[in-house]
Amino acid sequence: METKIISVSEANLDPLGAAAQLLKNGGLVAFPTETVYGLGAVYNNPSSILQIFAVKGRPADNPLIVHIWRLEQLQELTDEVSAKAIRLIESFWPGPLTLIFRKKQIVSPVVSAGLDSIAVRMPAHPVAAKLLQLTGIPVAAPSANLSGRPSPTRGSHVILDLAGKIDLIIDAGPASNGIESTVLSTIHEPCVILRPGSVTKEMIEDVLHETVDISGNQTEDRPVAPGMKYRHYAPEAPLFLVEGDNGKVVSEINRLLAISPDRKAVVIGSTENIGRYHNEWVLDYGPRRAPEIIAARLYEILRFCDQLPIEIIYVEGVDTGGVGLAVVNRIRKAAGGNIIHVS
Ligand code: TXA
Ligand code: MG
């Protein structure tokens, strides 16, 4: 299949008319959002939705997020919007917060992977908002990467993963946040963060005036986002995350580099520490004190590793405050079980 690629900017949204038409006809369109690029299809066309799963190689038990551009569209998807959900919507929509609601019967179980709940988000990116407005139908969209790969933060990442497999890729430059939205269940009491993101636990608690839970691993008896159980966000080479006391992390990575000098490695670490690693390849993920910057760069750096002649990746741990929690969550997933703790 030939994939059309178009560049769109906020100043020229004209090409979006044709993109919306493609979606309405059942096509698959990759589009930018402020978090990561999404791979969209109208939510009410089950065969297009199935096509999304096929193209990504996505496990069938992993539900999709439905994207809307105005609040009225929420009524198509759910008729249970709690007072708490309304407060969160008022504070964070449009933006990088996905809310889980009870699903209306008419919404196809293909979208929700058989669950009786539905994930909904109103993206803030002007290109996404305009595309959704012109389409007029809510758009189901997972991140526009092959399953297991880092989410795309640039049009070029989508082209690498999906060109030849979908109808259209809309390139609008780098995504500003760089990691996927926070996923929050409003149908649990208290609310539960199923996937941390740039709307942080602290920000949500400030609005709700109560403590919210954070979902642990799928092994615990707590609700989870089905997608979080898979190894994810991963570059090709094995990735080792080294966490713990900052100074000791640097020494531990240097020790690991020294014990297998023939194994070509890359180190990914903070601006403050990159000068302290003894290795040919050292990549700077940003300052320790600015996890938003690390979030914005992370996936691009992980994808860049695939272009390096290396066999192993060592990543310096990040502090978990604020958006740091989401960053650590993604790096841990990319590491699979390869987490080394030094103290
Ligand atoms: O920022 C984002 O959220 C991006 C952009 C494109 O909007 N989308 C995205 O979608 O990251 P995806 O499919 O890669 O991740 C959706 C996550 C998965 O972990 C999935 O299991 C979870 O949300 N999810 C979706 N529907 C759910 C539901 N009904 N209950 C619990 N978790 C759900
Ligand atoms: Mg994804």
C-alpha cells in the first residue's frame, strides 16, 4: 500500500480536510498530538479498528483511547461522568490526561478490547483538534508505533514504523511532551492512575482534594491498563536501567562498562553526569532537575540507539518527582526485567 505523507503546520491546516475524509471513509491516518503521534481510525468502524491492531501487531487484549475535540462527543461514548471526572475535565482538557469511563453498550468491544470501560482523551495539539473537528466522529488511536517500539515523537518515527501500511501520515514536527498521556480511572474509588504521564499525581490530587492510587504491576490485585503489562518503548539492544544513589549509579555504570570492554555500549545519562562516564558513546537525556525535558527527548534517544553500532544500553536512573515518575515508568518498561539497584 502507498502511504501518503503530508506536512502540516498550525499556520496551514488546509490539508486536514482530505485527511478527515480519509478517516470517515474508514482509512488509517497517523496524526500528531502534544504527547506522541497517534494512529487513528473512526471509533465506529470495527474493521478499521481491527486494521489498527493488525498494522501495529498489537495484542487484541489492549484497548484503544478514543479522541474527541469537544465535550459533546463524550456523550456518544459514556453516560456516566462523575462529579470528579467533571472537575478533572475542567482542569486538564484539552491536554495529556486520558480518563476511563463506563462504556456505552453501542461502542464496539473491538475498541475497548472487550472491557466494559472506555478510555477518552481530548488532545490539545491544534492539528489533532482540527482533524477531530473536521472528522466529526471520535477517533480511536493508539500510539503510531509498531507494538513494543518506543512511541513516535516525530513524523519520521511514524514513517519508519508504518510507511507502506497505512493511508496517510500527517507530519507536524516534534511532539512537545514526548511521553504518552496520563491514564486515570474515574470508575474506581479512589481514582487510580493506570499510567503516569505529564499530568502528575500531585496535579490530580490538587484538583480532587484527595489522594489517588497509582496502579502497581499487573501481579497486584489492582486495576491496570492492559497495555502496561507488555515490554514496551524498547530499542533493539538490551537496555539496563541503573537506579539508586546518584554518585553510585555513575560508578556502577562505569564498572559494568569496564568488566566487558569488548561489548560495545552506549550510556544514556543526565547533563550533569555525562562527562563522568568512560565510554565512546554517551547520550545526554537532559538535566536531572527537569524531567519534562527528559520526557520530551527520551523516545527519540531510544530510537537513536538503533542507529548506533552498539550491543547494550545503560541508562542512568531518574528521580521520580513530578513527571519523573512517568519517565521512570517508561524506562523501566523499556528495560524489561533489567533493572540494577545500587544503594
Ligand atoms: O498520549 C497518548 O495517550 C497517545 C496519544 C496518541 O493519544 N495514545 C496512546 O495510546 O498512548 P496507546 O494505545 O499506546 O496506550 C493506551 C493505554 C494502554 O496502556 C491501554 O491498555 C490503556 O491506555 N487503556 C485503554 N483503554 C483502557 C481501558 N478501558 N481500561 C484501562 N486501560 C485502558
Ligand atoms: Mg502505545
